[in-house]
Amino acid sequence: MKEFFRLLKREFKMFIKNSTLRTVFFVAPLFYATLLGFVYKSGKVEHTPVIVIDRDNTPLSNQLVEMLQDNKGIRVLKYVQEPLSIKDEVIKNDAAAVVIIPSKFEAGMLQKKISGSQCLH
């Protein structure tokens, strides 16, 4: 047991003498905490780009797009015509999501054949 305490004491002395270890042990956590604090300063996600492809282009689908635009956390990029490559558009705009409003969306909703969650992909 005496040997253990002697080794422990020696390690603490070596730790205190080494400025690099002291810096990493004490300063690095403060630096990372400050960095994370600035990253999450606002506490909420804002202006997340979302691509909306409106294949229906009816008053109901336009209302749905307006409702999405009213959300402060979302920045809607609306396409009336579907782009050639959705993947390329997502990469180009750094979009977080794609909402596709299918054709005959309004008709299906009015006839109560499908619910809204079934319509949106």
C-alpha cells in the first residue's frame, strides 16, 4: 500500500510540473464549454431550408406551403415543377428535408379518402 501512495504522489508531481498536461486538463474543458455555449446560444433551430415540391398546385396545397412558411424555424424553398434531380437540389441548397405534395392532394382531402399524413411523403 505504501508503494501505491508513493507512485500516486510521484504521478501528481509529474502532472503538476508538466505545463502541457495542466493546460489540457484545465483549459481545454473551459474552451470546449465556451465553444458549445456559443453554438447553442439561441437555443433553437432557425431558418432550416426545406424543399417543398407542389405537384398539386391547388388552394389547399398553397395553404399548406404558407403554413410551412409561417414557421420561423423553416425556410421554404418552393418548387411548382419537380427538379430533374431532387438529390442535387438538396445538396445545392443544403436542405434538411423535402416535402412532396402529391397530385390530387386537395381532391383526396376533400373526399376524405386519405389523411394529410398519408399524402405527404
